[in-house]
Amino acid sequence: MSCSLNIEIRPVTPPDVPAISLLAREIWQATYPGIITQDQIDFMLEQRYGHERLYDDLEDADKWLDQAFQDGRRVGFAFSEIYKGEFKLDKLYIHPDVQRKGVGGELIAHVAARAKKLGYPCVILAVNKRNEKAIGSYKKYGFVVREAIVDDIGRGFVMDDYVMEKKL
């Protein structure tokens, strides 16, 4: 891994919302075909990355939206939140052309430091059971599988996930 990563992590602000929404779509289209249907991709993108949803998330004191820039280019983002009494890394997405270069690790470290500062003993996340690349990355950064869940998200769609945790 080169030392010239030049990654900067900044909070997402309201003017960033359209760009985050677009980046999410670009990453999802490169990641999820073959794992979930295009109908489910479109449904989940609208549900999670529609502009109004993102603006609402920015207003929530128990949610943090961070974005990563490499050499000035927005290349990824991480959303974290307090969820049912635990600190959850709710979303972590890195543009395919910079994956496996440490950007995700920087965002995970940033989120873990926040969780630790707030007094949480671990960070949890949910990942699709068929997303083997992501599972491998999370294991590399110290996450272990805690349980398997199937979550009904509406319109006949489910999330078939592992809940993973990283002790701090």
C-alpha cells in the first residue's frame, strides 16, 4: 500500500447531498447486480439516498455522515448512528476504482474513534451475506460475524445479512 493515499475525511453538509446521492447510485450499480435485483437496488437507493432522506439524516443528532476525498475527489462515505443502544456503521461505500487502497480503512478508523470517544465498546454493521468482498474487507479491519438476520424492508424485499462487530 502506498503512503501517498492523501485521504481527507470531512462531514457531509447539505450542499453535498446531491453528490452523495449520485455517488451512492454509482457504487451500488457496480456492487449489487447479481447480489440483489435491479428493482431492489432502485427501491433501496430511493429509500436510503433520496435527497429528502439525506437532509433528514443530517438533522439527526444521533447520526453522523462522513465523506472521504482522495486528492480532492469524493471517493466514498460512511454513515454511523446510535442504533438500539449500539454504535452502528450503517453505510460504508467506496468507489470501485479506489477499493482495496485503504479508503475504507480510514473511514472505519474514523467511525471507530467516534464510537470509542462516546463510550461504546464496539461498532456493529450489517452486510449482505452474498457480498463476499465486503465481508472479507470487514474481517481484515477486525470485524467478526455476530449473527445472521433476515430483515423485511417492505415491497416484498428482504435484507439477508450478517451482523458483524468490531470490539474497541
